[in-house]
Amino acid sequence: MTRPRAAKLAPQRFAGETDLGRKRRARKMARVLAETHPDAHCELDFTNPLELAVATILSAQTTDVRVNQVTPELFRRYRSAADYAGADRAEMEALLRPTGFFRAKTNSLIGLGQALLDRHRGEVPRKLDQLVKLPGIGRKTANVVLGNAFDVPGITVDTHFKRLTNRFGWVDEQDEVKIEFAVAEMIEKRDWTMLSHRVIFHGRRVCHARTPACGACTLAAMCPSYGTGPTEAAPAAKLLKGPRARDLAIAAGVDPDLVPASALAAEPVSGGAGSGFDPEPVSDGAGSGFDPEPVSGGAASGRVSAPVSGGAGSGLASGLSEGL
């Protein structure tokens, strides 16, 4: 495969880009991301919407691998909203201790169970405006639940998505909701959920915050930020992370032997938090206002279930249809 050619002064290449040109480039980049990361998916284990909502709350300030180690026993003991609402606090705290901030997370899970019973007959709602009113769930978490549990398209803007969409020149914006709406205008709705996973995978494995692997990136020829990291194949290949690091090199036209063995064993993690989706800061202790924005995209474990369909006529909504 021939390596993509990228200009040395990439930003100048797109200086006069029109809105239509940006939209076309964004869609082309989205297609390349789909080819680059065919394994992109939600990496929290779950079998139903309640389990995914619980897992996303637990993923704040820890890795998805750790969450997936804790949830089998948690899900065995607590199978319904009523189970969480009536949970023994000490027992739940003991189960959640390995995930960190276990007191705050216990508060959120008990509160979530109570709110679901009081407002939604014990069921996880299928609308964004209802989800964000639940304890421990913000807009990012809500979009992940909608996209992965109900198959309702949604864009999840975490720290990686924010960084990469700005680097890609899709947006010039730091406000997460504005980024969500701007990208929704460029990308077809059916692709919103998977685009979120693919951008996050790319951010964790290739386009790192400090030093992106520009010389081993499949998007190099289309990226205004090409040159932010090393553009030569050898140093760039050393920056690739994850079990598919050599496949990523091949996709970019780079010799896979340049990828060190240590990169294959490296667990791609987000900046400081561990979970693939960026959580809000949390504080431990009883009564803390724990409203995490974690979510899927963790380290190594595979997802165990297919999305649960929302069904026709269910009034599902997310993204632009929900409004601000």
C-alpha cells in the first residue's frame, strides 16, 4: 500500500475551505476511520440498558477492564431498578471499592434505581432529555446509552472526540454540545454512534494528545494538523498503541516491523481517567454530587451483547432532535 501524501504545510492547504468542502472532507475521513478501526465498539460489558447505564457510571476515574471485572458479580446481585434502590449500602460499597470513588458511585446507583422506579416504572428511558435528569447520567453518558443499548444514533463528545474534531478542522470549538451539533450537521445520522467509537479509538491508538503518530496515520492526507507529531514512518510507528498497532501501520502504508512489540501489549488509555469516554471530575464521600460523564471505549474487554432495538413508534430521540 502506498503511504498517503500529505503536504508539509497542511494547515494552509485548507485555509480557503468552504463549508461544503469541509463537510465532504469530514465524510471521507469518517469512511477512512471505519476502514481503519473495524473493531471500534463499546467495550463495557452489558446485556441490557440498565447494565450499560450502571457500567458507564462506574467507569469514571477507572478503566473499563476494571469495570468489567466488577460488574459480573454486581449484575448477578442487582438485576432491576428495584434491586439498586433497595441495595444495602455497605454491601454495594464493598463490591464497587475496586473501581474507586465507591461511596459516590454507590450513591449514584442507589439514586438511579430510585429515580427509575419513581419516574419510569423501573425502566431506563429512551429519550435523551429524560436520561440526563437521572442521577449519575449527563449528556455524554445518555448518548452512549441511546446509541449502544437502544440503537438510537447519538454523538458522544469526550476529550478525544473534542481534540480530534478540532485537529481535523471539522470544528473550531471547545463547547461539547456545540461540537456535537456541528458534527451532526456534517455526518449522516445513521453513522453518529459508530463515528464516536471510531474517533475515540483513533485518539487513543494513533492521534494522541501530546504526540500524535502523524507519519503512521491513515488520515494524514486529509488532516490540517498533519505535522503536529512526527511525520517520518519510524518514529511515528513507535507511537501506535494497542493489539492492532501493526494493522494500523499497514493501513497507513508503514512497515509493521517498525512497531515495537511493547506497543501491542499497551493498553490505550484516555488522559488520566482510564475510560474511553472522558468523565467529569468526581469527589468521594457520602452525599457528593456525582455526575460522571464516562463511557464506553475502555481497554481490552469485548462487548457481550447486541444493541437492544428501540422499536418503531417509540418516540426515540437524540442529537439535534432533542435540542439543547
